[in-house]
Amino acid sequence: MNAPPDEIKAWLTKAKSDLDSARILIEHKPWNYDTACFHCQQAAEKALKAFLVAHAAEFDRVHVMSYLVDLCAVRNQAFNDLREKAELLSPYAVEIRYPGDALEVPREDAEEAYAAATAIWDFVLMQLPADVQP
């Protein structure tokens, strides 16, 4: 690891907070599935960025999941296996956040987004040492 452990842990802590928030939004009324999907995307994005920070990889501050997977895959080709899950989350980064653009998101889509974000989260944690994990 090339970055200070506290910096990596900070990214992971924010990612975990988004993942936990998504779960709460899916499970409790009033259901806010669109917002849950946004938090799923954010959790996955921050987890990928934590991996990049851990490897001192520079990255643009963007929400393009395929870009982040590509950067991670340079360091570990197994990240390519996450591409489909990451791309599933991409539309929830921006399009869903503003009036007029908001999609009606059914619970099934929110559950799928949560599963994708959790898979990315779990994979990233497996790549990082325990001392940087929240």
C-alpha cells in the first residue's frame, strides 16, 4: 500500500455509510428506491476509489464506473469481472438525482443495485489489508 492507511480507511468508511444508507432506504417506509440506488452507486464508486488511493493511482473525480474499473484493472485484472455490476450502477450516479430526470425505480431494481454494490464492496475489501478496513 502506498497511501496512508487513514486515507484509505476514510474512503471505505464513506462507502460503507452509503451502502448502509441504501439498505435502510430499501427496507423502510417511505420507500425511496431511487435514492437507495444513488447510494448504491456511491458506495461502489467510493470503494473503487479506495482501492485506487491504496495503490497511489491518480484518477479524475468522475462518476463513470467503467473508467474506475479500468483503472483498478490495470492493478488487478480480476476487477474486469466487476464491469457488468459497475455499469449497472452507472445510471444512478447523476441521472436519477434531479427532478425531471428521476426514474421510477421498482424495489427489484433497488435490490439488484444493492447486490451489485455489495459485490463490489466485498471484492475491494478482499484486495485491501485489514488495517485499512472500517
